[in-house]
Amino acid sequence: MPVTTEETTLADLAALGDAAAELLAEITEQLATVAARR
């Protein structure tokens, strides 16, 4: 995926960061649920 401007790069990184944060929150939530069952 070619990147033309720094703005695009920063926007892509921001979007990736948001997605990663959401995924991390989801995983943490699931781990907490599993831990609570034990």
C-alpha cells in the first residue's frame, strides 16, 4: 500500500492505534471473564 503524504501515514497509524486499543480492550475483557470463572 503506497503512502503519498505524511498526513496519510499519520492517519493510518492513528487508525491502527485505535484498532489495536479496541482489540486489546476486548482481549483484556475476555481474560477477565475467564479469570472470574475460575
